[in-house]
Amino acid sequence: MKISSSVFASFCLMVELFAIALFLKGFFPAPVKSSFSSKTTVSDLPAEPLSGNNPNSSKVPAPLFHRVVIVLIDALREDFVFGSKGQQYMPYTQHLVERGSSHSFVAKARPPTVTMPRIKALTTGSIPGFVDVVMNLNSPVLLEDNLLWQAKAAGKRIIFYGDDTWVRLFPKHFMEYDGTTSFFVSDYTEVDKNVTRHLDSTLNRDDWDILILHYLGLDHIGHLSGPHSSLIGPKLLEMDDILKKIHSSLTSREMEGSLPNLLVLCGDHGMSETGSHGGSSDPEINTPLVLISSAFKRKVDMEKPGTVAQVDVLPTLALALGLPISRNSVGCLIQPVFEHTSLRDQLRFLHLNSFQLNCLLKDSTPNFQKEEGYDQFHLAEKSHANWMKLYLEGNTSEVLSNLGRKLLRQYLGALKAMSSTLSKQLGKYDMYSMIVGMVLVLQVLLVLILAMPEALSHPAEVEIPLYSSLLSLPFYMLWLLCCSIHVLVCTSAESSCYLCNLSWGLVLAAITTISAMLCVLLSMAGRKLASGAKTGTKNTNGSGFSELDMLLLTGTAGNVISLGSSSFVEEEHQTWYFLINTLCLAIFQDVCRKYFRERKNYSDDSSYLVSKEDLPVLLSPISGQGSQKWLALSTPLLTLACCRLLRSLNQTGVQWAHLPDMSHWLNSWEHKAELSVLSAASLVLIFFLVQKRCSLVSKIALALGLLGVYSYRAAVGNVLFPWQLASRDISKGTVEARFVYIFVLGILFTGSKDLLRSQVITADSWLKCRGLWEVYSGIVLLCAILLRPHNLPVLACSLLIQTAMAQYIWKELQYDAAQTSIIHYWFGQAFFYFQGNSNNIATVDISAGFVGLESYVAIPAIFLTAFSTYSGPLLWACHLVCYLSSAQDSRHPASLGHGCYCFALLRSIPTVVYIILVTALRYHLFIWSVFSPKLLYEAMHTLVATVVCIFFTAMDQNHIAQS
């Protein structure tokens, strides 16, 4: 069966996308959980250890606090409380930390540092799976054992105000609540006022036991303008006043003889130097934890905050409220919080925590007896029983106290050992799904490679032996073998596998696909070997690769090999910057070779010296001194200059991300005028570069749309209008943004109309090209409204390089479709990093998802965020489609097919290699902080490539139909 290269490439990418999804399902495991689905109850708690036959009825510890108020400030960094900003903007909190009745800690969160997984960690004590970063956009109901369920079961009344993620996770746990959307990042005032407006009335009531407040304004300011914004100070002052009000109310309402109240100040995660979060840098994982109560000793002087894990909050609060610890918690209680209690109570709390961790260890670790913490716990439990015997006998000697303090250290050692073992497990991989997905993507890559000679041939058609493979005996044997393996795995697997839970219809479809792919692969390989043996004596003159081909091949291979190093993954932008610079030098060399003569075959020593008379001849163009040649010569140099400028614009990666860059300088308040001029100049340049291929209507729409882009940025306060008053209020810019969206849709509609006319009414190639470029200009306008103002030069430089390369390099040097496709792919990857992106989730600019929206709407927000993040690769891929379509003539009839195939192959090679690498490195120290985010990025890159290849295919099939 013969199919075109574009159809073949698109089909391969779609199969690969399915295989990647299957691999991700198995790779991102569910966190370590007990196999018991029920919640822990009071009856499950062990009695105090006691040797002999003395009865012990003390099973449930009494609560230590009457009321608890938890103030969770989203994206509250450690230095916002304990650093210079805390001293300046949170004076009351700083006073409590330094000299009040409080305990202060730095709570370390585990990546991914996004809100929903952090709430899970705080309320369940477990470490959420990394894939929860995706679920963060639509939090499902939390069915796992958690603090709020235990509190409600114990009859405690809970009130909540703030981020509606809590309401989605715990829909039936609050007696009263008011949720605010967490994703509309343009709002940082009303979102907090909606929480604070309930405070006065709630604090004066006596009908609640736990009050939870989740403030979002600080996080939204970070997303909008970063941690050093002028808006941070006033927001911290606002939070400090709120804490003062709550603390004063709790203190004044404490009655003599009653239990004290507890105020907890914490953050769910921190904030990177760019204002985002999701990664594993210190500013993102270090959050303050301050526990304030009259039960604690008043401090004499400032003490350096200790370090705890964020999951330690759960067992601490549970035991302090007299509740069982959640079954899946891996945290250790924070010992200083219980220092004011008796030694017997302290040992009791430690025993309950150790017993819970020991049960989880036995349930989740096959060889739990070999773990250090297991032995330590049982040794401590025996010592505890002996201590209890002496205590109940009335022994009050110093020996008993010393033995008790030693026992405390034993329990704490056992707790830390068991918690460390459980935290390292993180989850159980679904190896069956991973292997099936890996085998499928490997098959796709091998089929793509074997089809290369046919896919890049003049007709651009690939012979797929599909029917002969499906009717062959090996196919049925493989099919039966795969079915047998599936049954064997599903009946013998200790843990559940995703594929084993699917219906047999879906499983058989997957098995048929794998078997057919393998048979096709073997048939194609056999055919290539047979044809190679027949023509083995021919074409021995050389490989036929040019120097540029060798550079493109070795550069692509080098980047793929570098993915095996965590440091290269973190700093991958450096690899692409190097490759782009080298590519520009290679193009410069090609230009010199084409347009300028070279002296060759000098036979004597004097020939190496160039005389003054020979110099004009040496440098003279082959066909005159036309400006075209000098413009071609300057294009690689212009590209190098643009790339150098863009490298200074956004510091990315990990090692140097904290260093100041041009974007920080431009976004500072005192340089708003410079940012305004740069943005306006970039928008003008964008218009002149894009408009020349559009119709008059599209030109007008583009001009008005770009004016709307500037108006939107002025409305939200990023840039200035020359006539704008300094006192003008900052708005959300919703009207201006929607004004731009109307023009985007209008341009896309005009382009689509021209494309349809060229296909249905008349076979007009000029009309088709104009339609494509109009669609491209609509995409450019959408990028302009979504990118931040300081990134508009990135868009302008991208268009400038595309225009110069297309006019003076690719056509003039007669680069073929394969070379042009690889160059486009390289530039797309480089511009992905020029935007400030990295392989860290923290660099995703989620504020782009709310441009023009008054409230959070999931699908538009996800689309806009993804489009903004991948605008660099997407723009270069779309430009490739437009360029190859306009260049497709009688001399190059298969350029679109060649381009589509090369694009699919370039996307498949790193994806397949990286999947194999992360499988081999799944127990690596940096698997969750470095390799896992990169895996998600690779999956998204493949999705973008698939969409582009489908567009390629549509244009290619239209050309085939017309010809």
C-alpha cells in the first residue's frame, strides 16, 4: 500500500502520541498508599506499650488546643517572613517570631510546587504524585484519609474561606465556606477581600473549632510581576494586619482553665525569581511555618528557624487536636510543639506516630524487616514498655527522666528513618504500561528510519506492506504471543496495571497495533536488506552529505545524547544556543562560497600570499556587485546579533536563572518608559514584516489588532501611553484583549476563506499561498497579545530572521526541503528558550491563560497557556508550512511531504531516546525534579508536532489533488 510521506508521518506521530500517553500513565505512579481503603479510626490506635499484665486504658490522647486557625498564604516564600521583607513589611509577625510564644520553622515542600499537590501534602501527610501538576487545573474529590475527614468524624466544626481548590477536594467537610477561583491571576485585591470580609463576624462566633483561610493575592502578584514587585510590600502589610487581628482575637477569647488556641501561618509553596512556581529551586520549596499559641514558652531572643518537611504538619496538627494520624502520612511530628506536655504524653505522641509509619512501611515495602527504621521502632517500643512499668510503679528518680529522654531520641531516630524510606519510594511504577508504550514508540521510530529513502524520494511516497503483513502467519503468531503475555502479566502482577484494567476490546486493539507494526517493520527491513544486496556494488562514490548536512545531523544527535545528563537537561537552552550560532557560521560559509570566488590549487609558496592587485578579484562577486549578495552575507550576522540580544533578555535554566537580565531591568517600575518604547517598536516591526503577504482587509485588521495589543498592555499597567495620566487606575484590560481576539478571528477567517476558495472554486496557487500567510499572520497576532511586553522583541526577531532567511538564504542557496525543515526545527527549539522557558515547570507563564477572561474558564485558559508557552516552536513550524507551500512548484513538487516527514522524524528521535533514558534512570536522585518535567515537555512538543504535521498533510493532499 503506497501512501504519501505526509500521511505516513502524521500517522506515525499519532501512534507515537498514543504510546507516549500510555508510557506517562505508567511512569507517573500513584503515591505510596496503604492497601486499606478505609480511614484510620480511634479503635485502630494502639495502647501504650506496657510490659507485664497491667491494664492500660490510655488509648486516645487528649487534644492540646481548643481552636485552630490556619492562615495559608499562597506562594509565601521563607524570606517574606524571616528575611528583610519580613522585617520591613510584616512587623507584627516578626515580633511574634522573635519574642512571642511561637515556634518557627522552614517547611520544605516537595516538587511539584503547585497548589493542589501541596494542599494534599498538608492534609494527608503523603507525597502527591508528580502528575498532580496536571490535575491541579481540575482538582477531583480527595477520597484519601485526611485531616479534615478525621476532624469532621470527631465532631469538629470546620469553616473555610479562600481558594476553591479546597472546596473541590473537600466538598462535604465544611459547615460553612466561600471559595474564590485560584486561576484568575490578574486579580490580587478582590480575591483576598472576599476572604477577609468574613473575618470579623467569624472570629466573634463560638460555633466553630477549625478555621482555614487561604489567601491567593500574593501568588497572583508573583505571576504578574515577580517577587521583587512594588506590589509585594503592600500585600505583605495587608497579611500582617490580618494575622494581628486573628491573634488578638484568639488571645482575648481564651478563658482561664480552658485549652489554649493555636494560630498556624504557612505557605503551600514558594516563588521563583521570576514569580512562578512548580520546580525545585530553594525559593520555591522553602516556605515559612509559624505556630503561635499561649501554650508555648515566650522567646527571649530571635532563634534561627529549624527545618522540617511540609508533610510533618499533618501528624503535628492531628495529634495536637487529639485525632488519629491519616493512614498514608509519611510525616514526623514536630517535637518542639509538644515540649510543654508531660514526658509520658510526649512518648505517647511519638509512639502513635511511629506505629502509624511502621504500619505503612509494612504495607508498602516487601522487605520491610530489613529497613533500619523497623528495627529502631521495635527497640524503642520495648524500651517504652519498660519505662511505662517504672512510671506506673511510682518511680520518680532521675534515672527515669534520663531513660525517658533517651527514649525520645530513639523514637525520633526511628521516625526519621521510616519517613525517609517511605518518602524515597514516592510510588510504584506501572512497568507493564511503560514497557508497552516504550516498545510502541521504538517501533514507530524504526519504521520512520527505514522509510527514509522512499519518504525523501522525488514522488515522496512510502510503500507500506500492511495487507501482506496482516495476512501473514508471523502476525497471528505474534498476536497470540502478545495475548498470552498480557494474560500472564495481569494474572501474576502483585500490583494493579492500567492495561489490565482496560476492556478486552481496547487491549486487543493495542495488541493488534503492536503486532502489525512489528510485522511491517520486519517486512520493510527485509526488503531493504534484499534491495541493498542487489545494489551493493553501486553508488560507492560517497555519502553525498554536504558540510551543512553533517552539521545538522551531528547537532541533532548531540542534543539527543546530552539528554542523558541531568545538568544538560537543566541547561538545554545552552545546547540550542550553541547549535544556532554554529549553524549561522555554517550558513555564512555557504554564502561566501556561492557569491565569492576562492583561490584554489596554488602550487608554490608565494601563492599563499595575496597581492593588492588580487584582493579585489578574490572578493568580487561572481555576477556583479548587487546588493542581494551583500544582504545574503549580512543575514547570518544579523541572526547572530539577534540571538545574542535575546540571550540577554531572559535568564533561564537553573544555574544562572537567579542572575539579573534585561527582562528584570525592563519590568522594573522606573524603566516602564523604556519598556513602552521597546514594545511599540517591536509591534511596528512585526506589522511591517507580516503585512506584505496579506490582503488589504487583513492588513487593516492586523494594524488595529497590534494597536489593541499595546492598548491592552497599557490598560493592565505594563506600558505607558504618551497621553496617559500617571494616576490612571489599572484595569484587567478585558475589553482591549477581546478587541484583539476579534481581529485574530477575523484574520484567521479571511485566510481560511482564501484556502477554501483555492481548493473548491479555483486551483489558484497564489490564492492558496495568500490564505496560508494570512492564517500565519493571525497566529502572530495571537502570540503578540499573549506574550509579555518584554518578550515582544523575541517575536519581532523571530519574524525578522524568518524573512531574511527566506529571501536571501534558503531560496538563493537552494537548500532542499529536508535541510530547511531541520533549520526551522532548530530555530523553533531555540526560540522556545529565548522566551524564558526551560525544562522546569516553574517557567510556564500561566498569566497568558487569562488574557481577556473575566473569570477562570478551563479550556480557554489551558489553550492560551499552552499556545503562549509553545509559540516559538509553533511559529517556526507554521512558517515552514507556508514557505514550503509557496516554494512548491514543478521543480519541487514533494517539498511539503519531505518537510512533514523530516519534522516527524526530528520529533520522534529525542522522544524515543528520552523515554528509554528515563526508564533506565527512574530511580535517579533527580528523577522528579529534573527528568520528569522534561518528559512532560517532550510529550507536549510531540503534541504540537502532531498538530503541525496534520496541517502539513492537509496542504500536501490539496496540492496532490490539484496536480
